[in-house]
Amino acid sequence: MSPARLELIGSEVAIIWNDGTEQYLAMEKLRAASPSAENTGERDLVGNKIGGTTQTQFPGVTVKDWRMVGGYAIQFDFSDGHNTGLYTFEYLRAL
């Protein structure tokens, strides 16, 4: 499964998957769901969480640009400067 087409429409990201399924994701929701260490934190060797944020809403944040990463993920550039999350196709499909 991979995106056949991706467009930024208003405040949503529209994805048409290669199986014909259409998906519309709110840009603010995408920002909140970023799988980046900046958002979710990281675990050290003993399992302690380091960093991350408790912020769950990003009002007014939009997607400015995006790029494919390899054949498995999309990286979004958000208006608040965030751009480190890699959204795997599987993860995007589950949102």
C-alpha cells in the first residue's frame, strides 16, 4: 500500500491510496500525531522517557510542504517549523 496521490486542500491533507481509497486528514491532527521524538519523547536503555511534549492540540498549524521518504513514509513540513516526524504509510492509514 502506498499513496498514488497527495494534495494539500484547505486545512486537510488528501491522500488517494493505490487501492483507490481516499483519506482526508486535518493538518492540526497530523501535527498532533507526529511520531517524532520531539513529540513522543525517546526511551533510554532502562525505559525512562526523555523529552516529548504533553501538547495535544496545535490550533492553526498547517502543512506547508511534504516529501516522500524512501518507499515507506512521508515527511511533512508544518507551519510551526516542525518537520522531523516520519509518517509511515501504515501509520498514516491508521490515523
